[in-house]
Amino acid sequence: MKVIIDTSVLSILFNQNAKPPIDKETKKPLEHFKERVNNLIQTLSKEKAQVIIPSPVLTEILIPATVGQRETIETLSKSPFKITGFDHRASIECSIMLRRFFSESKNRKEMTSNFNKQKVKFDYQIFSIGLVEQVEAIYSDDKDIRKLGKKFNIPVIGSNDLEVSLSEKQIKMEFPPN
């Protein structure tokens, strides 16, 4: 099994200032976000899944990582992770996807005003790497990645859908010393 973890989910592990997404039900910041992501990584590792980290995601993860950049790279270079570059095959996929995106836009001015072109290109690069790597799912809270998932029939799983491990669900009780 191969999956991608996008910046919106992965950043919580490497960026102390990363903000959790909003819980769909409570409309408040999602509780146990870091624990959910840690549980996801542990589960994928146990399942011997390959977690693809597209090079654009690595770029986004490293931008705020002024301290610990080397450790971040070392962690993402070990199993279950695999850093994957935007190579010629992904470039071809991306060009096909972007051509389709631009041709589906009714009005080019409307498209450029509603979308940040660089973000669109980054999202399409991430997604095209997923197509080349034949991933089964993408973990992301990015609404644009979610739209691409629907368009290209790849499930996009958000943080709200991640499980909290049983040990995190247990209530921690502290007893006073005797």
C-alpha cells in the first residue's frame, strides 16, 4: 500500500506552531491532532505501507523548520517514508492535469482571481506524484487537494477521519502521594 501525507497533516509533526484543522462537528480546533497523526504513522508503519512525501511537501515542511531541518530530513528519509521528486513522469502527468484544469475554467480571468496559480501548480505537482506512484489515498486537509481527489478518483482522508489511539483516549488520573 502506498499513500501520500500532505503538508496540512504532516506539518503538525515538524512545526511547533502548526495549527490543527477545525473539527467538522464542534467547529473548534480538532482535539488530539498530533496524537491522531502519530497514530496514523504508527498504523501505516505496522501495515508496511509506504508513505510518499512529494518533494513539494518536503519544501513546505522545511520552510518553517529553521531549527531541526536536518533531523526533519533524516526522519522523512527513513521507513515508512519515501521522499519522491517531481520527475519527468510526474511532470507529464502534471501538464495533462493543468491543461485539463485550464480548459475547464470558463473564464481565465475568473480562474486567476479565484486561485493562487502557484498553489494550484504545487497541489497539482503533489497530486501528479501520487498518480505516478499509484497511491491508494492521500491524507490532507487541503480543500483543493480534496477536489483533485474527487476529480481523479483518489480518496483524500482528512484529520477529522483519523483515529486517536486507545492509549490517548484513556483518561489519565493522578493520585496524590500517600
